[in-house]
Amino acid sequence: MSDISGFSTLTRELTRDSARGAETLQELLDNYFGAIGDIIAEHGGDIATFAGDAVIAVWPAGEDLQSAAKLATQCALKIQGGSQEKDNGKNVKLTQRIAVSSGELVIAKLGGVQGKWLNVFAGQPIIDAGHACDIAKPGDVLNYARSRRASRHASHKFELRRWMRAGRENSQRGTNARSELAGQ
């Protein structure tokens, strides 16, 4: 899950002084979502949905959840280190908070009226990624990994790893469980 930092403020600033502001905002979002969509595809992921200024992407895992989670984390780090924060010619820099979570998802295909369908994704990984995005700082990649022990005991303890863009230093919060993605 990737969420643009300061999107509401950016929207107010762009649309306050000019009718052209809405068009500028749309151009920024088109360029931003196009760039991260390309990075997601390069890492084997698919964009599941857009929710306002957020993107939810999924990686098919099959039996190899660890490899899919590692690809998602590598993708997130590339997005954070990529061109999204660079000046795009409009004197606006976009930064984002990104959370990676893994586990089983339920996908429901809803609709059918006039040939329109909507895929809806649900499950603990979506909830966990949302919580991690809520506490992330601009520029962070947070990996929310439930420990096996915590899952067995129906505990809400978790491990949260923060990879910083500069030096990719990591710090832990929650339990001391090892992250299977720590070998970046």
C-alpha cells in the first residue's frame, strides 16, 4: 500500500488560486501513478485498486509467500528511492508512505450491471498495511509481518520494520520476532 503524504494540503494549494489547479493535480497524479505502476509491474506485482491518493498492489504468491513479500519490499524501496520525489516541472514534490504486508487475501468480483465489474480485496494483510501506513513517516517503507508465535496464540503482537531511504537503516517496534524479509 502506497499513500501520498500531504495530499489534502497539496490539493488545497493547487486548487485555491487557479482553475488550472485541478488539471495540474490530475497531471501530477497521472504521472505519479504511471511511474509507480511501472515499478510495480517490473517487480511482478499488479495494481489491485486506487483509493484516492493511495495504491494497493498485490503479488501472486502461490506457495512461496516469502519470495512474493521480498519482491514487494524491493519494489517499495525502489519506489521510495525513485523519481516520485523529484521535481516534476511543476514545483511540486510528491512523497509517499509505503507499507508491505503479506498473507491470504479474499478477492470478490462484484457487479455485472452494464458489463461493469469491480474486484474487491479483503483480508488481514490489507488491514495490517493500512495500520502501518497510518504510522509511517513520509519516505518510509514499513514491513508489517505477524510473527508465527503471535499468530498461533491469536495475539495482536507484531513486528514492524522501518527501512529508511538514507542507508536503509532499520529499527524494530513490537516483538523481537525475526522478519523473513530482513535479508534485503
